[in-house]
Amino acid sequence: MAEKVSIIGAGIAGLSAGCYLQMNGFQTEIHELHTLPGGLCTGWERNGYTIDGCIHWLVGSRPGNNSLYNAWNELIDMKQLSIYDHEIFYRFEDEGNCIRFYNNIDRLESELLTKAPEDKLVIGDYISAARKFSKMNLPLGKPRELFTLADGIDALIRMGPYLGKLNKWSKVSIADFAARCKNPLLRKAMENLFVPEMAVVFPMITTAWMNNKTAGYPIGGSLKFSQLIEQRYLRLGGKINYHSRIKEIMTSDIKGSRQACGVITADGLEHKSDYVISAADGYSTIYEMLGGKYIDKKTDSFYKNELTFSSYLQLSLGIDHKIESEASSLIFPLTKPVRIDPANTISDISIRIHSFDPTLAPEGKTLLTALIPTREDEYWTNLRMNDYSKYKAEKERIIHEITEGMENRLGSLLPHLEMKDLSTPATVVRYTNNWKGSFEGWIMTPKVGFGQLPMQLPGLKNFYMAGQWISPGGGLPTALISGRGVAGLISKQRGKKFVTSVVNS
Ligand SMILES: Cc1cc2nc3c(=O)[nH]c(=O)nc-3n(C[C@H](O)[C@H](O)[C@H](O)COP(=O)(O)OP(=O)(O)OC[C@H]3O[C@@H](n4cnc5c(N)ncnc54)[C@H](O)[C@@H]3O)c2cc1C
């Protein structure tokens, strides 16, 4: 009989682990607390609009200089996806001026040099790194646990030409890189490339991928994307239990060693298995489901010292007409500052005009979304729990004030609103259980670099972790790779040759 694997979480990492284990003859069962697949890679319906809650860019969206496309093809028939490639990453506006951050490297260089000629050196550093990385063929990362000497040599040969720049720019944060700019508009535009604490190598590589058109957006949005992987998993014979929150990972002593042997749901149901994978939130897995009993120094130090991506509010508006815009992502000043929560008052807003995906809004209308970062997850969770009417009122106030604050730039909006929605960190925690409502796990800071956390914990056999909490930087590709990696590791430990198949093979 096939050995059984319990998987906690039907995010991209859990679904990916499930698919690859099914391909390798294991019997898997996923437990997911929500009623939908995808975890953070999600979307929701409101008044005829599909609010997209995740994908800005999908690395490996097309064949090219990366092996990720081939891996996605093992989960989804990528040829069936329609991919949209943006011309402009974002348009940054301030005091009547703008900088267009083009995805084409040549156009980007010319735009930046025209707008900030005094920053020729900084621009040169960014552009030459992005150009170099655009030739890089990233190997499909294997987990550290499976790395052989041959893999090491192969990686060195492939990555050798890029190591200098990778090393240099992974040690500089976006904030420090931006601080070198003399031109205030360019400085602000650079600061907004991603979170300021992140190593600048990350946006440099992203620009390279965008330039190569291998990081596009799948039309239909994030939930549809997750559902395609869910369908693949079910067709491979996997089983998913939705509404199944795991509160404990069962362990037992077998021949003198402690090993995972199943999971217990919040309702007290026991599900026995030979292996357990947690592709769910890292903090609750280690410190709650396993009671903090199995932990290595590196992992413990991460949870005590390293920086997580913040949580966020997502404002979504349905506007009853088309909003035309040169760029779908815009950052611009609000007419007046808006207080978000005790620690945050914003004076700029970063929005997406989703007209590039006609499936998200009724014809002739526009879905607009804005992400507002905050680390006030506890404030939002407590407010929702202890004073629900104030929570609702605060949401209404923020929706109103931000919408009004955007009218100077986008024209009249309030009379044209036919859908409004604001999710908060309390929403993120409720539906995904991510620690501090984080949107992507650990920030790849200069200190953390390309480091990974182990997939296995000391003193506990047959237990594995996958997903964004073991892969700093997070993202969909790392979720895919770590799910694939954990399946490879279990197969290897069982003495099985790891096999994969593409969707339509
Ligand atoms: C707004 C936003 C934009 C993003 N944009 C991009 C982008 O453009 N490109 C990109 O690559 N990445 C992007 N990301 C990041 C990416 O979505 C995540 O890094 C990735 O989806 C993480 O996948 P995961 O499977 O590791 O974790 P998750 O998606 O968090 O999945 C974990 C799953 O486990 C479940 N779970 C948790 N605890 C339990 C429990 N106790 N019992 C049962 N189930 C449990 C959760 O409900 C969840 O479904 C974005 C994220 C956000 C929020």
C-alpha cells in the first residue's frame, strides 16, 4: 500500500508538494483551514467584480532563460494561460513630475537618464546589473538537503559569470541604494521598487525577468491560477479537506526515535499518516502545532531576529467607467494624508488599474486596487474582535478618505463607485493564518541574502516544512520549488527515483 503523507495548507507550496508526491506514488491528503485553495494566492468576488489579491508578476510565465516555466508546466498547462506583459513596472509621480519605470531595460535607462542625469552612476549600476542578470539562466533550485557535489559544480559553472554582481548587490538594501540618488524624484521612485529593507539585487533581477518577458501576469487572476493547480492535484488522485484547521502534529516514539505520525484538527479529529509536511505558516507550525520542541538554532534565531514582510490593507474599488492610464501601476500623492491605524498615516498611494485583465470587471468598468503596508496586525485583529462596529466604521472611513484623496489624480470617483472593499491584516490572519499577517514571509535583507531554512527539524523524523517560511524572499516560484523539493527529499529518503510529468504528457 502507498505510504500516506498529511500536508497542512493548500497554498501553492502545499498543492505543489501534493502534486509531486502523487506523481511519485504517495497517497496524500491536504488539510486547509479556508474553503478555497491558494492561500495568499487568492481572489474574491464582490458585486460582479473579481478582486485580485496577489499576482503582480509570475516568474516563469513564459519559456526563456529560466527552468521555472518547465516546472509550472508540471502543475498547469501553461500554454492555456493567457499572459499579459506590462510595458511599465510603475509610474511614480510627485509634484507634477513623473518617472516611468519601464520593463524594457533600454527604455528604462533612457528614461532614468533623461529624468535624473545627475544620477548617472547609480543608474548605471542598476542598469548594468539588470542587463547582466537578463542573461542568467536560473537553475531550478534544489533544496539544500538534496544538493550533491555535481549540483554544486553545475551551479558554479552556470552562475559563475553572475556571482560578482549577485554578491555585491545582495549586500545593499533598496533603501541604501536609493539613498545614493541626488535627484529626489528618482530617490523616491527607487525606494518604492519593493520593500526598502530588501536587498536591491531582488528588483534588479525582477527588471531582468520583466525585460525578458518571463514574469508576466496570468489573465484570470490569482484564484483562477491556484484553482488550476488544485485541479491538477485532484486529477492526480490527491484529497483536500477544506475547513480543516490543524492544531497539532502527532508524534510517537518508534524504535527510540521521535517521528511525526499524523495531524489533529481543531475539532479533535485525528488523521494518521507516515509523513507530515507543513506548508502552512512557519511560526504556528513550530511553536504551536509542535509546541516549540523541535527547533534548530538557525530557525529559532530567524523567528527571534529577522524581519518579516509587513501585513497590509487592500483597498478595492469598482468604478462604473473605464479609467485610461499609460501605466497600470501608479504611485502618486493623495490630496491630503489619510490616517490608517495608530502607526501609519499615508500621503502617497500605490494603485493598480486592472483594465489589462478584462475578466476582473464588467465590460466598460474598472477594478482599482491599492495595497497599504502596515505592521499593526494586532491592532486590526483586536479591533475586529473587540469592537466590530468600530472596525467596520474605520474601514468605511479609510475607503472614503482614500477614494476622495485620489480624485485629484483620477477624476471623480465617489459618485461612480459601485463596489468597495477593504481587507485588513485581520482578514489576512483569518484566511491564511500567516504570522503577523505577513504577505510574503521573510524579507531577503542584505543580512539574510539567499539563505534558506532547513526543511527538517532536529529530533523529529518524517516531518518536513515547505513554502515561504523556509525560503526568504517568498513568492510563488519559491512555493513551487519548495513543494517540489520536499517531494524530492521524501522520495529520496524512501529510496525512490523522483519522477515528474508535465500536465498533458
Ligand atoms: C498582495 C500580495 C501580492 C503578491 N504578489 C506576488 C507576486 O506578484 N509574485 C509572487 O511570486 N508572489 C507574490 N506574492 C507572494 C506569494 O503569494 C506568496 O509568497 C506565496 O503564495 C506563499 O505560498 P505558500 O504556499 O508558501 O503560503 P500560503 O499562501 O500562506 O499558504 C499556506 C496555507 O496554509 C493554510 N494554513 C495555515 N495554517 C493552517 C492550519 N493550522 N491548518 C490548516 N491550514 C492552514 C493557509 O490557510 C494557507 O492556505 C504576493 C502576496 C500578496 C499577499
